[in-house]
Amino acid sequence: MRIGTWNLNVQWSDKHSALLQREKCDIWLLTEVSPRAVNPKGKIAGFHCHLSSGVMARKQHWAAVLSLLAPSKLLPDPHPASAAAIVNGITYCSTILPWKDKNASGDPWVGSSQAARTGAAIDQILKGLNQILKGPPKSDLVWGGDWNHSLVGRDWAGSKAGRDHILEVLKKRKLNLQVPTAGLPHRLGDGQYSIDHVAVPWAWDVRCACRVPATGLSDHDAYIIEVYQPGERMKNSIFVIKPYKWEGMWVFDDPNVGLVREPFVSGADTMIDVATAHIPNANQGFLAVFSASYFPDAQIVLEWVKEDGSGNVYRWAEKAMEGWLCPALLKYFEQPPAKLHIQVKAAGQK
């Protein structure tokens, strides 16, 4: 799963939308979001979005949670400078914390110093999440956004006391969250580290973390992490099957997972017809390489639409087609992936 954070600084254009789409994140934790970013369908760059109800001085929303999958629950703002939603069983919270500026006082901040305001905001966020979720937000919480504090090295944007309060909450209060973005550089260089962060449970395996330059689009770069949840590594594997025609139906065998003549039906068969139209003798067998993660040779992307009975409906947006995939999908994935990346090619082709 890829999770990103980006302070848009109230800016919005097709280039901003392109960056959000290009990085192939499942979740974005955005801050300073212009209302102009939301299209007439209520989405941002094709993502479902949940915006904070509170707005800042330039009428931008403090924060937003963007997701490929529709949120199962939109949560009340745990703090005016935060937005939170539950997506696929995980609680995501995007937050702005106070910055070092005379304008960073007054509503919604409480306290006489940046450190005091930071501590008060974090306490309110935790209290709000506790009330919403009726219990401590532990392993199912992902928290990020523009925290206005670097967590390692010299703290040039925040305060030592504010940093200590953040670290205390992440660790000593048993949130058990790690911050893979902490060691990433700030765009200004000179030994400065990011103040935009994504924190995930310690039980999750962090594959990588990176800074995505956004010069000319915002005064903040974007930061992205790629993680595995416990038991999720299979999701990032690449699988190969060899579908063929039997009795006029597309079927496949996979003895590794106990499948014999498993059929494609309800639109999935029609998508195969279209996808293999260029492959000679495809009905005698072709190779379908698929993964829940992007790989360079994939030609087709199917996006999850909804559950339907015991299976799931996926959409091939490029062809405006939908098809139903049966429960055999769960032989390969612990849960239906948000996207399926697929390559089709002739059997024997390198």
C-alpha cells in the first residue's frame, strides 16, 4: 500500500492532479486544500475525498483524506485542523499542527507558545479519536500531514518541546506508530528534514519512503511511503495463470491453489475477449500476469468497484467495461485489491 502526504498550499491545477495520480497512492493525507480541487462529483483527482469542515484564512480546508476505495465511515473532525475517515478497516487522520509564526495563534489553537499549542492540538486529536472510535486508536491508525516539526536533526521549523510532545504521543502513549518520513530531507536542504509526515503502526513493514519534488506547485514537496500490513506481502506478489477456452467458456487451472477449470463469467469473459483480440489462437491458452501492485509490463488496470454476492466487480476504465471476479480471487489475495495490474501475452512469448 502506498500512502502519501502533501501540503498543497491552496494551489490547484491539472499539474497537481497529475502528480496525485502519477504516484499511484492508495491514500493521500493532504493539507491546505483549495475548494477548487474538488470536482462536481465530489472527488479530487479521481480519489474519494473527505475534507475537514474547518477552513483557514484563505478559505482552504485544513486537511483532507483521499482514498481510491470509498471510505466506509466519514469521521467528525477530531480537531478543527484535522480530517479523519475509515477506509477498508483502517482509520486515517490528516492534520496540520501549529507553525512558528505570530499568525499561528488564536482559533483553532490554544496556548501561549508553539509548543503549548502543539501539545493542546495533539491532546484534542487523541481525545476526539478516542471518542469517535470508543477506544484508544492503536494498530489501525495512520496519522500524517503537515506537522510543522522535523523529528530528527535540528528543528528549524518547530520547537524542541513540540517535537518531544509528538514523539511522546507516538511512542510512550502506546500509539505504537513509526514515522518513516522522519529521515527524509526537506526541499531546502542544508541538513534540514521533512516537517510533513506519515506515521503507521510499528507492526507494519515499511518497504520504502521518498520525497517527491513539487517545485512550482507548492512550497512543500510530497512525501510517500510504501508499506505492507501484517500478512500482506502476498498482495505484492506477481502471479501467472494460463486461461483457455473450454466448452466455449474462458477457464483456467492452477493446481497451486486447488483450481481446475475455474470459469470467468459475468463480464470478465467479455473483457478477456477484448484484451486478447490481438493474440493468435488465444483460445488455446494465453498467459495472464497479474498483481495488486504496478509492474512495468502491465497493459491493463482494473479498478475495484463494489462487492457483489460472493465476488467483486472490477472496472476497466480504458474500455468502459466491468466484470465480476469470483471468490477464487481470494486464493491470491487476502482481500480484494483496490487495483489489479495485468499483462496478457501469447503463451511461449518472452
